[in-house]
Amino acid sequence: MGTRKEHDFIGELEISDDVYYGVQTFRAVENFNISHDRLKNFPRFVRAITRVKKAAAMANRELGLLDQEKEGAIIAACDKILAGGYYDQFVVDMIQGGAGTSTNMNANEVIANIALEHLGHKKGEYQFLHPNDHVNLSQSTNDAYPTALHLALHDYLTDLATAMGYLKKSYERKAEEFKNVLKMGRTQLQDAVPMTLGREFKTFAVMIGEDIERILEVRKLVLEVNLGGTAIGTGINSHPDYPKVVEKKLREVTGHEYKVAEDLIEATQDTGVYVQISGVLKRVATKLSKVCNDLRLLSSGPKCGLNEINLPKMQPGSSIMPGKVNPVIPEVVNQVCYSVIGSDVTVTFACEGGQLQLNVFEPVVAYSLFNSIIMLEKAMKTLADKCIDGITANEKICSDFVYNSIGIVTAFNPYIGYEKSASIAKEALQTGKSVADICLERGYLTKEEIDKILTPANMLNPHMGENK
């Protein structure tokens, strides 16, 4: 392949004819070799900015700002990308200076050059269709980039909610499977009162179900965009009717009810939605990590720990200790959660650091949020498939813990009172006798009464006894 000459106001460069991006993308690739994660690695973001460009072209045509031939070529180019082509041409680093200008120009140049070929021209013959004058018409990076970020977040959050629902079903299946497995509940890592293993897993399902609702709530916030605000929200260099027309076209292109913000100056500088999304992701990560901690505790052992459940054996756990198997799936999910919690700090500082009419740090916000969502999605599917679905219960160990525990003395409270129950607990700790035997020896209750009190039905459900 040969080369072509392209220029910007800084100067002229030789660009290989086999690439569809142009001079400004080339400079960005040279300037920003930071994360090693390119735009092409986040296909939903590529699709999002392509949809923004398609909607803009349709709006510009309706307003008479773009002729039919150029509009058709831009739409054809966008459709080729949306069909899965040319992703390898989106090469700028996700973390970049310039508030996303490099990403915006990468899209503008690739779409322009695909459109030029569609029209029968060569790449770089921008006199026929220009990246700025036509693909970027009525736009600025400052409204196109955040709008694309909103579109991508909507899709990524949808993926995450689906993965969370997948994990929730795994918890629910185990809740049903273990519904009759009696075990000891614990508070502050100390014996508390009995419950079932099924109820423990049902709680996990309820917890993640609540978080699915929070994800769907925060997803609604990204439906408001600042497209049409151009540079700072005043709409300079755009038609007065452009915001309402492009809103209609954006809905048509995406199939979602996006709306242009009423105050575009505010919407251009306000990054509160990213803070809120990040906060919800931190909530999800915190609770998910707590569940993984519980799984590791419950499966600890096998001889010197709780050993109430068995996690699937995924791999040998030690290079020196034969037979050791580690809870590697909960461990990796824990680490994902720690990364998400750390990214929340990054998003917070990036959003706080914006000045005046624009926040220039949106690229690191995008990178942090996308990575957090993608890792959480993968982690939840991994946890469901490689851990939760294969868990088995050690029913005898669970049951023995209950009946040998001091904690079941709580069940006697409604019948003999707190003081007598506390005295029984003290003697049981000192002598090793069971609380049932001590209660019988002291004549507080008959064997029949004790057996009735210690039935699962009485220990697991609300009821009031007759205090003697």
C-alpha cells in the first residue's frame, strides 16, 4: 500500500493508504500511549459514537444543512461500522488529553474515509466529504463525546443487569436446594440462632435483586444528553432547531427514549450522573465481595474450618502442600470488587476536577466506568457458572453445629426467661455439656418440651412461648 498526505493546522503528515483514520488520529496515537487499551477494545463505545454521528447526519439533512448524497454516504459508512466492520480503525488510547477530541476525530475521520470510498473517491480526498465540515457538522467533541458515553453506558449497564439476573437465579436455585438444611446463623462470627442454608442463599438473591433495581434506576439517568450544545452548551455553529431534530433522530437510531437536556450549558459541565453510576457500581461490588467472603468462610477447612459447604474444586491450590484446594473463584471476584471500589475514587476525583464550562477528564471517567462494568459482568457470570451452581452442603456438619451450639439456648428464652437461659449457657461453656441436657437436669423443662422447642419449625419461625 502507498501513502497519502494529510494536514491539519499543525502541519502535514504521510498516512498509510491502508488505514481509514487520518492525521488527527495519527497524532493522538503518537501522543497518548498510556493505557494500552484502545477505543476498539470497547465495541459498545464505538457503536455509540457511530450512532451519534448517524443521528447527526440525519438531523443535518432534515434541516437542509447536508445534501442527500453526503448524508447517504455518512449513513452508509455508519451502518457498515454498526454491522461490525472497521473496528480495528478505532485506535486512539482510551485515556487521552483534550476531553475526548481524539476519540471524536478518530470517529470523524474513519466515517469520512469510508463515506468517500462509498462515493467513489479515495481516502483523504476531503474536498468531497470532510471529517469536520460534514461528519462533525453541528457538533463539538464537548457534546458528541459525552452523548456517546451516555449511549455506551446505557448498553453496558443493560449487560450488567442481565449478568446480575443470571447470578440471582443461581442463588435462587441453591436456596431451593438447601431449604431444609438446618444450620447455625452467626453474628460477629459468633454462634447466634439457627437458620437454614437455603435462607442464607435466598438472602444473597434478595441482595443482588435490590442492586439490579438500583442499576436500572441509574440507567435511566443517561437518557438525558447534551447533544446540540456544541462547545459549551450555547449551541454555537448549529441550527436553532437542531437539538429537537437530533433528539428525534437519536431515538430513531437507538430505539431508546433519549432526550436533550433543557439547559445545555449545565448539562455540558455537570458530570453528576457519572458519580452516581460509579457509586451504584461500588454498592454492587461491596455487597458482591461480602457474599464471596461468606462463601470462603462457610467452605473453610475442610478439617479445621466451618466446612458447611463445598465449593467446586477448580484447580490445585498449592505448589508445596499436596491436596490443598483454594476458593479461587470467590477470590478472583473479591479482587474485581476491590478494583471497582478503587475506580470509584478515580471517577470521583475526575468529576470533581472539572473547571468552568467543561470537564476535560471524561476520558478517564469513561475508561473507569466501562472497565468496572465489564469486569463485574464477567465476574458475576464466572461466580455463577464456576462456583454457585456447583456448591454442595455438608448437612451433618451444619446440623451438628446447631445442636452442639450454645446459641440454641436462645430458643429457651420465651419458656424459662433470660436469666435461666444465660445460666445454662455459662454452665455449657464451662462443662461442655449440651444446653438441652443442662435444662433437663435442672428441671426447667421436660424432655418432650425441650424436643418440641428444638424442632426446626419452632427455631426458625417467629413465635412466643409461655415463660415459666
